Amino acid sequence: MLVGAQTWEFSTKPIIIGAATVVGPDESAGPLSGDFDFTYDNLEIDEKTWEKAELKLLEHAAALALVHGGISKEELQCFIGGDLMNQIISATFAARRLAAPYLGVFGACSTSLESLALAALIVDSGNAMNVLAGTVSHNCTVEKQFRYPTEYGAQKPATAQYTVTGSGCAVVSSKGTGPRVTHATIGRIQDLGVKSPFNMGAAMAPAAADTIVSHFRDTGRSPRDYDLIVTGDLASVGHAIVKEILDKDGVSMEETDFKDCGLMIYDRDKQPFVHAGGSGCGCSAVVTYGHILKKIKSGELNRVLIVATGALLSPLSSQQGESIPCIAHAVALESEENKL
């Protein structure tokens, strides 16, 4: 059911019956290492190309999510996925192996929650019993596509972010046990004229703020209604900016625990090469489906709002001097105890 202007309220509260995360070596060296299901000790992921490595991450996470959900791929009515590669080839090639009805989506780094929101909508409507939502990114595929080839060794400014090598998938179902998806607020494009692909935190912050304000307006909730509110990958630059914007809009985030996936996944003191923090489709996916879901299941968190952000640029648009349109989608998750 539509609540307000931008928010879906799911009357059946679809359930995340299984989820999985698979990451690379830099992510496994970070502070959330114990929350991931599988880690690779090499960026090649034991493949011959970066693109094949990215595909392997997604296929691995999808397979584990199905195992954790206790279902087979034949029991899926839909797979919703996307990535940052041109023509979202990682998700599409993974769908080839899953052989489930497939919806390919692109929301840049917001794809993790775009796919989760759509999965919950389809299940809530009764048009599917089990839907797999997933996404992936690889540091080397993204860096060479949007910035410079890894081998080039270009220096980066302090505002630059480090693309996460990782994949996260979740099985959303009409039956079972697990964290429940209660709301999804679909974002609007925001573009304040930022053009640099090395400063995407600043570009995406207005989109995150707009979606957060819209969520509170539509639902009648406030920051104090959540144990944790986390943005996707604004990192140090964007996370500071979104706080300023929200303060100006009269929304104080001092009433809750307000974090960012791009700051949570790495230790910037011990891993200075990440600069401002993490980014990429895999950033909010692995933090959400790994760290956050585990805390909900353990009872440490009861209600969480996750706001994944995406910079909707292409290599061509960036080279032609276009500004970066940005989007943010928010999904509210609650513990099983809140099902009534």
C-alpha cells in the first residue's frame, strides 16, 4: 500500500528467510570481517579476469543465500539483481545459471535496496512466494570502468572512495522466519551539479537526505523510532554533508545511531588506501546482509532503516562533463518479534 507520496507499506511484512555475503581480501581485513559468510584471499577470486571474478562473487552469494533460506533455485519465482558493469552483465550472467525469471535493475550503488524493495513488493502483492534480491561489485572492474585502470596507478584525492569487492543476496519470502521488510521509500533524483567521479559522497548526500525526510514525512516516524539508521556509501565526506542537510531540514539525527556502510566496512586508519571510505553496489549489500541482519537476528537491533545511495553516472557522461544525478532508496527492517 502506498503511504504518502513515496513509501510502500507492506501489509504482510515479507520475510528475509536467508541471506549471504561473500567478500574479497580488503573487506575481510576490515572491522566487520566476522560477519561475512565467505572471504576470498585474493582479488582475482581465483579467476582469469576481473569480470569473471565479479560474476563468481555473485553466483557464490546467491547459492549460499538459497542454502540459508532452505530452498532450491527451482523454488524461486524471480531473481532481481544488478551491478555497476555496462549492461549489468554480472547480474545477467548470474541469472543465466539460476534459470529463474529475471528482472535486471540498475540503481548504481543503491541497487542493493532497489532490488530488496522490489522483491518485497512482489512478495507482498502475492505474485511470488520466494524472490532472490542481489548485487555485486569488484574494485578492479569498477575502477577501470569509471576512473582509471588499476594498473595505471593514478593518485586519488582524499574525497575518493574505494569500491567494495563483495556480493550480498537475500531471499525474500511470504513464509518462514527472519527479519521482516516493513516499508520501502523510493527516492527521487537529486543533482546539485557535482561532476567529479572522485567526490561521489558529496554528490549523493542530497539524495540520501531527501529520501530520509520523505520516509519520515510519509510514515509519521522520526529518527527515534529506529535503533539504527545507516546510509549506503556516503563515506566521510558525504556522511558529514547529509547530517548538515538534515539539520537544516529540522531532522536531528542525534536521536538515533546514525552510521554509514562506507565507513563501517573498512578501518580507515589501518587501511588508508580506501581514502574517504567504501562504495560500490557491494558496499551496502554486504553490510546489510551480513552485519546488520546478524544484529537483528541476535536481538541487538529491533528496527533499522537502511538508505542506499547511488551515483547514476556513466563513463561517457562523465567524460562529456555532465553532472551526476543521484538517487537513494530506503528500506525498513524489523525483527521477527515485531511481526504482529
